[in-house]
Amino acid sequence: MNWESLRRALQRGSLAGRDAAPLPEGLVPAPREDHAEVELLGEALRVEVRRLFRGSFRLRHLDAGSCNGCEAELQALLGPFYDLQRFGLDLVASPRHADGLLVTGPVTRHLEEAVRATDEATPRPRLVIAVGDCACDGGFCADSFAVRRGVGELLPVDVRIPGCPPEPAEILRALLAALGRERVRVSAAGRA
């Protein structure tokens, strides 16, 4: 019985390739993002990750006091539209399993110790990637007494991805550019 009701819903609804209900007159459907650039960037990332990291580039996300805008974009990268994992990049739960740190937020004074501890737990060599304006230079919080002017005040940053927040395709583009740098290739060779 459940299968029959599901089958009918799939045949009638938007999952079958047409709108579940007609749009009102004069209203156009929302445009869909073109994913050709993402596919191209992703395939290039897959090639570099396989070549440099034997198939998997693992990153540990470290929220250092962000507004969660950058986290939403990172989450979008892991969702079904972008599906970052199919390109060989993955977010891991422990810094001990990571090849690099993805840092978001301006680094609040209260989180400085946590940032340092996470960095110390990450095996060397590793990449530090600042995602978003706040992580790069403090962003709109830069003049506050409660934050640093970006993660660069605490750790050497290898890649800066500006934007408030940066778009997922921009994050992929910056990661690809980072993997092509000489320092990254030497670091990857040291891990092999």
C-alpha cells in the first residue's frame, strides 16, 4: 500500500520532472544555478587530490567565532548539489586526521587557545585555509576589542578565501589554486 501511494506521488509531483502545481500567471520559476563551472572545478580538484594526497584531501573545519554565513556555504559544498566528497575532499571530525584546517570567523579572544590547540593537534605538514572576510582580516568585526584581525595573527595562513560569505564555487576555485602551489606539492610529498 505504501509503495502505491509513493508511486502515485512521484508520478504527479515535482519529483517526476514537472511542477506539483501550476505557477500563478506572470510568475516565473526561480533560476537554477549553473553547475558547469562546479563540475569543471571539481574534476580538476579530483585530479590534483588523487595526485597529491593519494585520493583523499581531509580538512578539519574550525569555527573561531563566525556568524555562520561561511559555515552555510561550506555546508552547501557537502550537500547534494555540489557534493564535495565526490571530488575527494572531505571534512573530518578530528584535527588528527586532517591534512589542513578550514578556519572561519575572526578568532575571538576566548577561542584563541582552542585555535592553537587544534593547530597543534593537526599533523605536519598541514594547510591553514582562511574562509571568509572575518578569517582573512577580521571582516566587519576587525575593530572590536574582542577579536583578532583574522587567523593570520595566530597561525601562518596558506590560502585566503575572501567574501562575506564566499560562494561555494569560489571556495572550490581557491582550493584548486592552493593545491597547485609549490609549497602544497612539497607538503603532500612529505606526507606520502
